[in-house]
Amino acid sequence: MERLTLFVSIFCVLFVYAEAFCWPEGRGNGYYCKYKNKHLRKGESYFNATGPFCLNCTCSEDAYTLNCCSLGNTITMIPDDCEIKQVGCNQEAVSKADRSKPCNGPVGGIV
């Protein structure tokens, strides 16, 4: 049973750091794509590396679609004796008793 717990814990941590998600947005008019108040020309990218939500968006070559991908991870499940600590674009699960130590238990999340 102890090995299974260890395997599940390691799998959850690796899953959190291995996944990312992307999505297209129809925010172009054929001349440029718009993200918030920024105008991106054909093929131009916008990169946001300030947490907690980091992303990279690129205007398509026809300037009709803005393709965005998330960077970093988001933790969605931790044990009660742990808390989430934001480190750049990533979240880490740490012990509530000592934030310098990693969480001792299964951690799950999305990216």
C-alpha cells in the first residue's frame, strides 16, 4: 500500500508539471488580432510571464485567429495540511507548518 501511495503522489506531481492547454479565439479581423488592449500583427506574439495566469498568444498568419497557450500550472487538489504557494507562473504545494517543505501527500492539478 505504501508503494501505491508513493506512485500516485509522484504521478500527480509529474502530471501537474507536464500538461498545458491551448485554445483559439476568433479575435482577428484580417489585419490584426486583439488581446485585451493589445493589437498583434500577423504572426506576432504576446507573452505574459507574470503569475498566476501566464500565457503566450500568437496571431495567425491570416490575422483571423488568436491562438493562446497557458504556461505554468494550477493546483486543484491538496491535502488539508498543505497550502498553495505561487512561484512565478507555477504553483507549488507546500506544508502549512513549514512553507519551505513540500507537501507530503497527493497533489492534483491542471495546467
